[in-house]
Amino acid sequence: MNRKNLMLVLVAILLSATTSIATIKVYEKRQYNADYFSPTAKDKVPVKFASMSDTKIGSTDLTYAAERTVHSVVHVKVKQEVKNSIQEFGDPFFDFFFGQPRSFQQPEATTGAGSGVIISTDGYIVTNNHVIDNATEIEVTLNDKRTFKAKVIGTDPSTDVALIKIEATDLQPITIGNSDNLKVGEWVLAIGNPFNLTSTVTAGIISAKAREMDIVPSERKIESFIQTDAAINPGNSGGALVNTAGELVGINTAIASQTGSYIGYGFAIPTTIVSKVVRDLKDYGIVQRAVLGVKIANINDKLAKDKNLKTMDGAYVDDVVSNSSAKDAGIKQGDIIVAINDVRIKSVAELQEQVAAYRPGDNINVTVNRSNKEITLRVTLKNSSKNTNIVKAVDMDRLGATLEPLSIQTKQRLNYNGGLLVDEVQRGGLFAKAGIYKGFIILKINNKTVSSVKEVKDIYTEALNSEATDKVLLVTGINRAGIIKHYVVDLN
């Protein structure tokens, strides 16, 4: 092939390539033109195609939040007593009545661990009630490895919050944020000591808010959990859930798992509840709990149809308690509570969370949907005794008695599902003054069955804070001779 022919071939190849590229460009333009997909001009819809440059994946820096908070989270170790039943001979009255030697409880020490969050420079730490419940000794280890003994300031089983204190200064407290401002999808960190691995940080997002899980073992439980997919495992209980600003937004409490370990869902108590409980425990030693005085229900499709409701948001008022805050303010059966102090609520859990942030005597605005119209009522909150008095913390030492749960065998012989054994009575205590002695089996107090010290404390608290002039405990039980006896314990 001569030089002239070679040049003609190259020109032909160049023209062919240019034509192919132009054709491809036209095709691509038509492929990615929004008009191309519209059959007619009137159906045209603008389309914007995303690119990786439009996304915000990977743009969140969590190192600041971790560095700011990790030194505020502590390792909590506890020693607890578990009762083992053994036999003791030498109580002829007990043997005569029951026909067998007396059974009593021999304590056996066990250990447990969890986490806690420093909230003041002088040693106040918030954790879960279930972490330190029944603890005989509490040890706190800081992130710098210093170790302190801790004492219990107060507990609130209804929310699973506890306040403990160590004797230390110049600690690094966490900044407490407002959990009401959290949004689903927002990044958070869970900080704690899972499986005794100290100062562990995991990341995730807020998966949901105001979850009611029925996991708090209390008749008056208040549950409105933050749900997160940040990994939470055994040992994280009492630790911190923090936002990207390094602010505490929740206390990690539980996981939803069939294995006992993390499988994707963890739950934390929001700071709207924690902050109020901690203030009360610090100031009064007991939570000042406000009660609205309504029986409420979540609105589902069936209830909406049965009651001809036009909204699915809010808490439906099924009944109003007499002489309650709600009754006094004019809340009526059939109302739907949709806001507390302008904070919108969609469920019973959210209503409980908002009311739990206030004390008896506080005035709040309650917005209700009544006949499809919203009205706002001014409500003065009361306590469970239907007054606005400050509830006093009870001193169980005043009773002057050591109480132990009855063994299963004793309950079977008595054919009674409950009861407490008076194991010791101190001279000068209220039980001793009333005539109650060692070996007496308590069945009821103020006509309520008791089977735990906590139940006794609850009844004692209620009686002490009642408006009755004569405050007493009416104790009913069985003496060593098997005779039913009644005693009046004067609390004045």
C-alpha cells in the first residue's frame, strides 16, 4: 500500500470513530433527559438524578462527642446477696406450729457490673436501679482507673433510675442535653462497659422514640424509651447515650434480644425523665411524682372506629379519676390529650414522659381534642394522695425490724402466697413499741398483702404521707402459736 492509500484509510477510520462518538452522545442525552420518559408534553415531570456528591454519607465526625464524654462514664461493680435456704433447729414454737424445723435464708454473695454517668464535679453519678438493686457494696472505677466506694442517694424503680455518690472532687461531669430535641435518624453514641470492656464506644442512630417495652418491674412504671441501633450489651446498663455535640440524651438500660446479647435494638431512658428523677432524689431522697388522674389508652384503628375519632394521634381519656388534677381542670371522658405545654404527643408513652417531668403543685397546659376541636386547659398537678404536698422519704430504720421473705415451703404449709418473717426486732423501734416480736409472720399491712420489703416501704410511704391525722400501720399476721394477731404501729 502506497503512502496516499494509507492516508485515505486513516481518514476513513477517523470519520467513522467521530460519527460513533456523536451517536453515543445523542443516545446518552436522550437516555438521561427527563422529557424522553414522558409520553406527552403535558405529562412532563422534572427529574433530578442523584450522584454520590449529593449524599452526606460519611460526613458526620463522632470523634468530638466521644472525646468529650468518655471520661464522664464510669464502671460500676456491685456485690449482692442471694438467699439460699438451709435448715436451722432450735425454735420449738416454729417446729410445733409447722411440724418441721425452721427454714431460714443464708446469704450468699454474688457480683455484678454495669455503668454510670458522672453528672457533677463532686461525685454524683446516675445509673440504673437494676444495676445497684440489693447491693451490699458498690465500687466505682473512673476512666483514669481510680476506684471509689459509692453510697446510694436514692432509687426510683418506676423509671429504673438510681443516684449514687462517691467522695471525689474535680471530676468531669457530662453535659446534659434535651432528649425532646432528638430526631429519628440522628447519630448517637452509646458509651459504657459491656462485658467488663471499659470505656467502649459504639455508634448508631435514633431508631425510634417513646417506646413502651413493658420491661420495668414496677406497678407504677413509666416507660418512654429511646430506641437506638448503637450496640448495647450486658454491662452497658447505666451508661451514656450521647448526641454528636457530646450531650447526654439518655441512660442506656436494656436490649431487645432472645440471646441476651445485642442483635440490633437497644433502649435508653430519655433525659427528660432522668433529669427530673435525679433532681428529686438529690433534693428529697424520693421522687415527687405528679399524677394527672386519667385512665388513658393508645388510639388504634378499632378504638377510632368504635369512638368515631377523627385522629389517631394522642392519648384517649377513657375515664377521669374523682378529685384528681384532670377532674379539677375540666378534662372529660372522651377527650384526646394531644399536647402538654405545647409539646405534641402521639401516644400514652409520650404523655407519661411529659407529665413525669413535673412535680405536684406545678401548673401545666394540657391541650385536648374534644369533638374535633382543640382546647387548652390549665392543670394544677397533684400526687397519688390527691394533694400537692411534698412526699417525704421514709426511714425504714424507724420500724426497727429485719424482714425476710418466706420460703416456698413455708408458703405451701400456710397455703398463702405472700408474707414476711420478722427475723429481728430492735429495742425502741416502732415494731417493738407496737408489740411485734421476732418470729412473727406478717401477712398484710393496711389490708394489703406483702411479700417483699419494697411493698412494706411503699405502704409505709403512703401512710406517712397521707392527710390522715393519725398515721398508722395496721399489721396482720400469725404468731408462733399459730394465732392470727393484729397490731397497730403508730407513725406519729
